[in-house]
Amino acid sequence: MERAKWIGTIAAVFLILHAANGLAETGPRRMTLPTENIAKETYLIGEPGQFTIALSYEYEILEDARLGPDYYPNVENMFTSNNTLAFEAMYGVSKNISLSVLVPFENIQNTSVADSTVVLGLADESPKFFNFQQGTRGLGDIIVMSYFRANFGNLMRFGDEYYPTSADDYDNYFDAGPQMYAGKQQGPVLAIALGLRLPTGKNDAVDMFGRRIPDDLQLGSGTMDPIVGLLFFQRAYRLGWGLSGLLRISSQENVYHYEWGSEFIASGYFSYRLTKKLEWINHFNFTFLGRDIKDGYPVTNRGARILMMAPSLMYDTGSRVSLQATAQIPIYRDFNEVQLSSDYIINLRTSYSFD
């Protein structure tokens, strides 16, 4: 009798979770693009032949359900974890042209923890929790970018000369010959960004029942989307600041008749070099996620407006290696219908530059 109760409970819970699988609100899916580094890398890659490689790790967990800007009961006890290990390569073609490629390897897992005493109304002595997990891991969609810069330094009387005005300024001076250094006045610089998100990630993963998992849990979008953007930055001695805007344009539906909504990211940053090797950077990133389309109809529980503050520390070792740690913290979140949200995103990054 006791065994029958357990078997019946397990079967019922799995039936409920299987039915709810199609309605799982796993949370907003963002462009795999390190916006907190774009403006900075654009002026770092300023010399012909300069090559930079980087490795970054990003962690995000979405577990708080929200309806619009407000909290909403997470009845299914659902959460989604996103782990991304990305390889970046950047090359300066000429003084004002640079190229980059970002290759992400992702681990996306969505878990529902069903409480049988709540979902099924069973007695307290019944089995309490059952996990249902779906997700995938592997190569995601590769992003290739090109940047075309225009330097208005001479026009705006911001030249390359550096004249220390105090003893503190000497601490900020890099005697690096033709290479850029933090004490130099740079800019203002305007850059046009053009790129593509390539459909390299698989989008046919299935769950334990053999059914294809939701599109926002797949590694790839299944479409080739163009990316356009405009970036501005300037540096004077220890200070740096800039603005950027990137738009990923949804171009078509994939083979499963699913079309991702377009995505726009606006970013503003301010940086201050604390010492010769240590720099503090603070970004404010606003992300607009458009609503997805399925079989020609808008998809519910998709689309959002998110404002994040992203403080960061970058350490230059002095041997062409830099280390960076960034924490993105939400300031404002507004979701279309019910979706999961995260309280923070952690990004760790190291890069190496050589000629």
C-alpha cells in the first residue's frame, strides 16, 4: 500500500511537470556579448597588428518569478542556471579598423522542484519533492564583429601629448613608446560596429521525455542575425568615459518556426585609474528584449526591459596580461507576463595582448 502511494505520487508529479513543461517561464535570454568591455577594447586595439585573446566566464541564476516589475509566486519552484565560458580574439587591422570574434560554450539548465504536498494536495507523509530538469550544454552562437573608428582628437584639441601637472600624475604615466597608455589624452573617438550572430549552436535538444525543450533553453537561435552599433569614448589622464548602443536585428524564423525578438543594449560607463595597474570601471547597461514570434503569433512570457549596474575592477599585470572581475546588479526590471529573473550576474575575464 505504501509503495503504491509512492508510485502514484511519482507518476502524478511527472505528468504535471510534463504538462507544465511547455509553459515553463525560464527567464529572459540575452545576447552573448560582453557589453562591459566593448568600449574599452575598441580603444585598446588601436595599433595595426595588435592581437588580443581573452577567456571569460559568466554565471547567472534566475530564480525569482516576476510579473512586470513586481514579484510573482514561483509555484513550480523553478530556477534556471546559465554558465558561459567564452573565448574572444581581437585584431587591429589598421589604426582605425579592428575585428573580433566571440566563441561561447554554454551550460543551460532549468529545474522544477515540485512539492507534492502543495501541487497534489497530498498528506504530509507523502514523498515531498521531485526534480524535473531540462537543458543542454555545448557550443553556442558565435558572434563576429568589426569596428570602424574615427578619431576627432585633433579637431577637439585633445592630442597625444602628456604633460604631468603633479607628482600624482607621474604615477599614471606609461613609458610604452607608440603604445597607448593610461595617462595619455585620447579621443573623443566614435566607432561604428557591424557584426553577425552566427547559427552555430544546436537548437534541437530534447528533454527526458524525448520532446524538444523550449527555444530559450537551446544553445542556438537557428538564425543568422545582423548586429549594428555605435560607440563613443574618451580618456583624459586617469579618467575615461563612454557610451555605446548595440542592436541585434531578428532576421527570420528558424526551422521550428520560431523567431527571436530583436535586442537592443545601451551602455554608459565611467572609469578611473586608481594606480598604475588597477582601474575601476562602472557600467550602466539597459537591455530591451523584444517579444518572440512562434508560428506567426507573439509568444507570451517573452520580452523585457532591464537596467543593470555593473561595477568592475581591471588589473594590468604589466606583462600584457589583464584580469577583470565584473558584477552586474539589476536596478530596474520589467517583464512581459511572468518570467524568472536574476539578482546578479558574475563575469571573470583575463586577456593577453601581443604584436
